[in-house]
Amino acid sequence: MRKLFIILFLFCSLSSFASRILIPMDEGQKNHLKAYGLAFWILQKDIEVDWLLNYKAGSFMFGYDQVYERELKIRGISYEIISEAQVSEILLQIAKPDVNMELVKLYKAPKIAVYSPKTKQPWDDAVTMVLTYAEIPYEVVFDDELLSDKLVKYDWLHLHHEDFTGQYGKFYAQFANTAWYQAEVKENESMAAKHGFKKVSELKLAVAKKIRDFTLGGGFLFAMCSATDTYDIAMAADGIDICESIFDGDPADHDANAKLDFSKTIAFKDFNLVMNPYEYEYSYIDATPDTRPVNEENDVFSLFEFSAKWDLVPTMLCQNHTSTVKGFMGQTTAFRKQFIKSDVLILGESKQLKEAKYIHGSLGKGTWTFYGGHDPEDYQHMVGEPPTDLNLHPNSPGYRLILNNILFPSAKKKKLKT
């Protein structure tokens, strides 16, 4: 009887001690990317997660449960079991007015949509790769879903390597005779006809406006690579033909640059278009290789440090275990700063190159974030190359920035200071 009492006493004492699980996100974390997936998994159970901004590089904390601990072990995530006394010490440290830390409560897992065509494309999407690796669920939507107003079902929308101008990625010069390019043209033309549009550019503009409405209504928009600048180009060129005959059967308006309306864009201003249909570039927004005197070894960008207590949103979006992130290229690699609107917040930039890599802004009740480049762990991913194996990059700072955006909407119910 006495032995049973001792066992029960020890069990109760251990349970009292093991009251919280802390997932540190500093350099000691074995798998940063899986850690985000675990936090998302907890949120799916309607359990709140504390995001400790700038504490051990953006750690997560939640109530202890043996089920959670077992899942952490299965996923190979570093964690600590801490007592309420330790929790109090952490919270006291975070609350100090001279310490750049803050606690944000995450409430509910956002419903995620990825805008992507149904046909197989000869490149991979960094966001879907990291979502899959982190075990975060998402649904694929395309023009049918957007034009039928299905976006209202979702909280967060991702766009990647998309061309909203109707020029098929400006791949004509190199890939016009390939099967995948011809399939993409056929799919887009069929989709345009299905929805009553004469041109693909008109279809894509209508889709871009649905994305604008989604964001205005409180949605969270995240875009990478060419989906960033082509979105704004399409909006600025509303009512202007910027596509040459090889794309839509009739000549482009060669006064297009003088007619662009930058009041309709969300991120960029005062840019000119690259009208040559054989040139693999849309506009002068993108930092092209000709304007970037760097190579893979010295191509980096720096994240800004924001006040965690007063600038919660940018602080969340920049959580990382390093402030310097290696660069990576894409059809749209980065954004030349002279073409960025003054109310846009730059989260990451290369001061040396005078270009921004990671930018953010508000639109109506929602927000948007643009991230230049194609794949954070493949410096120059070429068409047809195999996908990146994220098992080799579980601590990728570049991929962490994507996952910050995934969790950011979970704090929507809390009044955030921006």
C-alpha cells in the first residue's frame, strides 16, 4: 500500500512539473520545419499555442500531453518539458519593457488554398513542398474555383510561379515546342472559353480581381516568384493589351507603358514593361542577373528586426534563427526598390544590391506578403530539374519564412498591433 502511495505521489509530482511543452526554435532545434507542422497539428485540435516571439528564435509552447510528446518524438522535433515555475520565468522575461520579445496566442489552424493548374508543370512549388514536408494540409484551387467564389472557404491563399498577364510565363522563345508548354496553352485557352473570355489575359485579370476581393475581405495572400510582379502588372494593365500576337493572336498596344494605372496595384509603382515577347522578363520590377553583381556564394539578404511589442505582424513574419538568409533565384528573383510603393513594408533586403526580397502590406481587411525567388534551397532551379529533398534541409531559414506566413493567420482573432 505504501509503495502504491509513493508511485502515485511521484506520478502526480511529475505531472505537475511537466505542465508545458516548449519547442525551442534556435540553433539547437533539430527540425525547424517539422516544428511548424506540429504547432499546426495542435491548433487543429482547437488547442491554443503560444508563439514566443524572439524567445529562442520564435519558440512554441502549449500544455503538456503524452500524445503531443509522442508526436514530437515521431517527427524528430527537439522539445523541452517545463514546469509552471519555468513558464512564469519565461513570461516575466518576455514582459520586460526593455526586452524585444512578445507572446502571441495562436487560436485556430487556418484553411489553406494553393492556386495551381491541374496539369503537371515541369517545376515544383516551394510552398507545397514545405507544407507536405511539415505535414500541413492544403487544398488546390484554380480558375474554376476562384471564378465561382470558392475562396470564401479559405483563410490563406498561395500563388507561385503564375503568370497573370496571359503570356504563359514568357517561355515561348525556349519552350514553345515542348509538350508541357502546349498543354498549358491549351488548358488556359479552354478555361478562358469556358468562362466566356476571348483571351487568356482577360481570364487571368478576372482571377486577379477575385484574389484582390479575397484579400480585401480579410484573406491572407502569399505569393512567390513570378506570381508577385505579374499580379500587379495585370492589375495595372487592366483594359490594355500587353500581349503580342504569339500569345493572343493580335498585336500588343505599344503605348502600354504610358497607360499603366498604378493606383490599381498593391505593391509596385512606376515600372515599365518588357514588351519583347521573346525576352524572359515581364518588367523592370525584377532584379535580373544583369543588375545583380553577385554569385551564389555571396548572394544573401538580411531580415529587419522589428519591435515585438509594437510591430507584432512583421515580427511574426520574420521569426528565424538567423538574420541573414542565403539568396535564391527565380523568374522573379527580387524587387528593385525604386519600384516599391512607399506604404509597403520591407521585411528582408539586400542593401548592397538595393533590392527587396521579402515585402508585406495590407489591403482592406486582409494582408499580402510577396517573397522573391523560386526555391530557398536551390539557388537556380531550372525547368525540369528534380524537386528539392527537404529531408536534407530541415533547418532552412529560407523555408522558415514561408511557414511564418502559414501560422500568422492563426493569430487573426487577437487584435494585432501593426
